Amino acid sequence: MPGYQHYSFDLWLTLIRSNPAFKQERARYFFRRFNPRHKSLEEVQAAFRQVDLMCNAINEKTGGNIDAEEMYLMVISAISDHTCSFADIDLPGLYAEMEELLLRHLPQVYCTDTPRVLARLREDGEVTLNILSNTGFIKGSTLRRILGLIELENYFDFQLYSDELGLSKPCPRLFEKLLQKIEETRGSLARKRIIHVGDNPLADIHGASTIGIDSLLINSNDLSISKLVAL
């Protein structure tokens, strides 16, 4: 490893991936509860994909963050052909239902090498690690619980989520928040000693470049997390 002392990681499709059962059950829930036009289950699933892609693109473009509750309302509106009233929707209750569903169908560690590599990076006691992740339908507060349940939490010194900071990758201000948190955690560190790892060329690789830290693209190309212990 070329002298890195701090490793920052994206979360989704870098360290974890969705459990297919969660997305299926989530679509069934909305199919039953918010479907006045009697859309098919496939159409409900398509509405989730469209809202997810749209909000992700908007967040990457503006650097802001569209909250989970707003995204769920967008899905409900799409399913009803934009004719529904939101007046009677219990948003905190709806999110609590989605969180409970997620806890029953936990995300999966992206690959079997992930825990081994994270442990290897930390083994000398001098290296620190963090999560820097954009959020969507799932809030940072929920992701913190998930990382504990799938036994990844203890590898990381801190976690930063877009919904908690109101900023999304690749916004330079979010990466500056990362640098500030590193300094608070371990003291001043030269940028050449920091690397950010992720699967998204725009959010992760371009985002890291805006503040002059190294980056590594994995999983969306022919590299895996194991590359980190082979550098």
C-alpha cells in the first residue's frame, strides 16, 4: 500500500448491495397501499427505479440532497399518475414501515473479501477508515444500524451521509467535510495520504479529484476491493 493513512469508502455497490427481497417486498407494499390506478407490480417497481435514478442524478448535479420521504412521495405520485393527495399520508409512519422491512431483509456485504480487506487495512493500528455515502430511500440513521447488524460498523472511525449533511457527492463541500472530520479524528493529514474508494466515476472519482485526494474505482469495472491490499 503506497503510504495511505486514511481510507474513505462509498457504501452502496462498494461495500454492500441491496437484498433483492427487500425491493420486492417494498414494491408489493406500495402496490397494495398506494395504487388507485391499479398499476401492475412491474409498473410499481419501475416507478421506484425511475425516482431513484432521477433523484440520484439531481443530487449529483446540484450537490444537494432529496430526502427519503420526498422520494417516497414521488413514487406514490407516479403510481397514481400524479392525481393523489398527500394529505392523509403518515410520512414518519411510512418510513418506519420501510425501515422495518429493510431490517427483515438486510443488505448484503458486496463480496466475501470485504471484511478481510477492511481488517487488513486496520491491522497495524495506524490507519483510519470512514464511510462517505449518498443516501436515497434509506437514511443515514438506518444505515448506521444496518452496518452494526451485518458486522461492518467497527471497521470505521466515522460515517458521513448526504441526508445528514444536506450535501451529496461529488459536491466539493461534502469532500471538504470529509477532510474536516479526518482532522478531528486523527489530526492533520496530508492529502496524498488519503484515498477515497467507490463504484461511481462521477460521485466518487471526480468528487475526490475536486479536493486533490487519490481515488480508486472498484466493482463497476474489473477491480474489486482486494486491489487495496495489492497496491
